[in-house]
Amino acid sequence: MTLVICYYGNNGAVIGGDRRQIFFRGNEQNRKLLEEKLYNGEIKSEEELYKLAEELNIKIIIEDNREKVRKLSDSVVVGEVRSLGIDAKRRRVYATKGKCAILEILNDEVTNQIIKEGFGIVVFGNKFLKKKAEEELKKTAKLFPMMPLKNIEETIKNIFEKFKWNPTLSKEYDIYSVNKYEKNFEEVIKKDIEELFKYRDKLRQKLIDFGKVMTIVNKIVKNGEIGIIKDGKLHLYDDYIAIDKIDPNPNVFKVIEVEGDFKDGDIVVIENGDMKIKGTNKKVMTNYIICHKF
């Protein structure tokens, strides 16, 4: 669902990319059929895409907010296409004046890296758009090394304009250029990849923490006898605990302070989320959250 075009040469580097992401939900066989028709150019508009998706009972979500190309510094540009599923597969192109690198990344490992020097053009995209873009580039690409970067930008912009009717492309796109040579090109790439892996680590931890929080939320007691008052405090039964906050790593207690009209020996229950003395309407208050053991 993308098109990224990158030029590098002795006059600098230019990169352009669209912003579209498309998510599919539904029967796997029907989804694959829809994707095949979409990526080989059979579907000519968003209207056709939505219509066929409805016929196949596939839910599609289109977002046009992902910047696939960026200016890494005043001497390096980068673009990426990715496929996220059980594994995260990425292809990245980095370019500086007279040099580019193409990387294949699987999860947290660079599986392949190619460095090219001189001048050239790299195109990422689905089969249909890649072929169309390359056909357009053949008309003028040989002249790129003699052109001002602004002219190259305009040529790439024209390609995006020409094919933005295609439902795999967003109407908006990004173009960046640099005219300096980065002498520490490989080091810049290495640092950027390390930042990617750090980001993935943080994302993983957030997902783990979210899972822990949801486990806690699902364990919050809504109904049942939870404990007994002893020495003016609530002593929880074995199947229950109290936590001080909904957090991936809360503090856990078995005996907690409570407020209310109660006496030693009273049984405390929770009814529809309200804590009270069993057999009465006397409410019991606490600053803690009562949960089933987890």
C-alpha cells in the first residue's frame, strides 16, 4: 500500500513517499483475493475498493497519516515500506549525495544490507505501482545527474500526481532532498536502526504493561464475600487481595484500613461494586482496590 521513490547521485539525493495505510479484517481467503486485485491494478478507485470489500465481507480501514519518508539530517534521507503481522518486515532505503543503502529488516534484525555508490534510483511499491513509476522514470532518469534537485523533486511529484487516483496511494505525499555528502553514512544508518529497535522495545513493554493492567481490571471484584473485620481492619480471605492502584506492578496487601460503621467480626461483602457490611446497608470505604488473586 505504498510508493517510495529515491534518487541519489553526485548532485544530491531526493526521496518521495505517500502516506497511505490500509488494514483488512475478515476471511483470509477473501482478504487475499481483495489484496491481489488491489495490488495488481485491477481496482481503479477507492469506490471500487469499498464496493468489492463489501461484496467479499471484508472490513477495510484506510489511514493517510503515516509519513514513510523523512529527512534524517541535512545530508541523509530515508524511506520505509513495511508489513506488520506475526513478524514485522521492513525495507528501508537511506540516501546521501552519491550513495545509498538498502536494508531488509525482520523484527529486530537487519537480515540484508546493500550499499551502492554513484547514482541510481530505488523504487518501493506494490507490483503495479512500481512498474508504472519505473516506466515514467525511464523517460527522464538518465538526466537526473545533470539536473538541479528541484527539477528532480518536480519529476517525482508529477509521478505521485499522475497515479494518486490509485486506491493504494494517498492524495498527499512527502518529498525531501539533501545536497551534502555524509562521510559517516554507515554510522548514521546504524544509529537510526538502533533507535528503531529501542522504539520497538518500548512498544513491546507498553503492550506487556497494557496486558497486565487489563488482567488487573478484569480481576476487580464486583460481587462476593471478601473478608472479615479484625482489630478494626479488613482482613481479606485467601482468594482476594487489595492493590493501591491500577498499574502493571501495584503494591499488594492482605490487610487494609477501612472506614465506616462496623465492628470486629463483621463480614464485608461487595455487591454490584459497592463494599458494605453483610446483611446491612452499612457502606465500608477504602482507598484500596479489591481484586481476585492474580
